[in-house]
Amino acid sequence: MDELLIILHSTFRMTAPIALAAIGGVFAHRAGVLNVALEGMMLVGAFTGVMVSYLTGSILIAVLAAVLSSMILGLLFSVFGITLKGNVIITGLAINTIVLGLTAYILQVFFGQRGVFSNPKIIGLEPLDIPILRDIPILSDILNNQTPMVYVSLLALILAHFVLYHTKLGLYIRTVGEKEEAAYSVGLPVNKLKYISVLIGSFLCGLGGVNIALENVTMFVEDMTVGRGFIALAAIFSGQGTPIGTFIFSFLFGFADALQIRLQSLNIPGAFIQMIPFLFIVLVLTVVGIISVRGRTSRGIKNE
């Protein structure tokens, strides 16, 4: 029982960055924009957060800078992918590649470090002891003493669901994604709504970067997001583009990641253990695809 509680506690911690990026990506997805740049947005948030924390000694300024840098990338992605009507996949992959190279370059040229940047001056976010949770059996072991962004990811889930399904903004975003021509015909500002959707996602990606670099650790490592942005995309498609479904699959991927960490203490080849999260993702996507095809077939829709 204790081992299970430890794994579940770790699962929420590993889920947070994936869920933040994925829930943010849901907005763009529902607006009809495939935001492939989630990975780069998280990475630039992690890098900026660490560097600003080191230079200023203020965690608040570091978080704000991380979010701002990620939103600048979101704006850049929107300009090329929405206004200039470039291919969003190529635009997103280009941003991911540029961020990966640029962060490594800045780290080497301005800070004289290769691969890893760590310094006692870097201030991170500490886990929170919440009195309400402290005295609740089991729930205390799972949800108490988590880092702030874990709670932010849960709040983001609630707010995203409310905004998308219970506000005019959410209705407009969904209309743009489902019936863009109809949205134009009734006078909706289609591009503006797409911009808003992408920027909401980039905001949450910045917070995901903060979680990776200033909560679980207090350092920056080249390519430290290690594909979480793409895992977030997998969660979005597996969850059918809904906040709740997306969070559930983010949690499953987080569980696979947490399980991988716990298995490292066993006598199992390290290469196999590191494969577990990605094998799990392939398995989940395969199962979701099969269920989707069967659902379409049962409704009499021909799959070509």
C-alpha cells in the first residue's frame, strides 16, 4: 500500500508538466490549430526561468519571465502559422529546433557551461504543505506536499473545462475549430480567437517549463523537456481534445514515467526501463485508435 501511495504521489509530480502543456494545447486544438511547438515553449520556459532566477534571485520574476518567453514563442508561432498561413507543423518543428540550439548556445557563450547549468543562487519552488489535505488519510499521502505547479495543473483542468464549455469565449473557440467558414459568416474574429488559443497554451507551457526546471530540480539541462511536448500532443489526441480526457491520458503517461523511476532500483536493464513511458504511449495510442475505428464502424461510417 505504501509503495502504491509513493508511486501515485510521484505520478502527480510527473504529470504536471505534461498536463499543463496538454491542457494549454487543447485550446489551440479546439480552435483548429495544431500546436507542434509545445516542446519548444516548455523548453524556453525552463531555460528562462532558471537564468532569471540565477540573475535576480527572485522566483516570482523567474516565473513571470518563463511565462513571458513562452508566450513570445506562442506569438511567433501564431504570426507564421496563422497570419502568414505557413504550415503549422513545419513552423512548430522549426521553433522546437531553434529553441534547442539557441538555449545550448546561450548556455555555452554567456555562461561558459555545456550541457548542464547549476548554481546555488538558483531559487526554486518548494513543495506546499496544505493544512486541509494534511489530516485526510490517503489523500494526504498522494496530494499533500506537492510542488505548486501540480496544484496549478489541477486548477488549469477545471478552468479549461469551464471556459471551453460554459463561456462565450469557449463556444467561439470551438466554433472556429469545427466550422471555420460558419464562424467567418457570423462575424467572429477567427484569427484573433486562434491567437488567443495559442497564447493560452503558451502561457501554460511556460508554467510547465517552470515545473521541470525550478520544482523537480533547480538547474537547466540541455533538452531537459525530453519530448514532453510531444507526449502532451499524444494526450490531446488520445483525450479527444477535451480537457478532462486530455488530463486523464496525461496522468496515465505521468504514471508510466513515475513507474519507470521506481523500477530503476530493481535489477532491470536501464535501457528497457527508459523505454517504458514511450512504449506505454505507443500502446495507448494504438488502443485509442482501435476503439475510434470500431466506434466509427458501429455508426456505419466507412473507414478508407
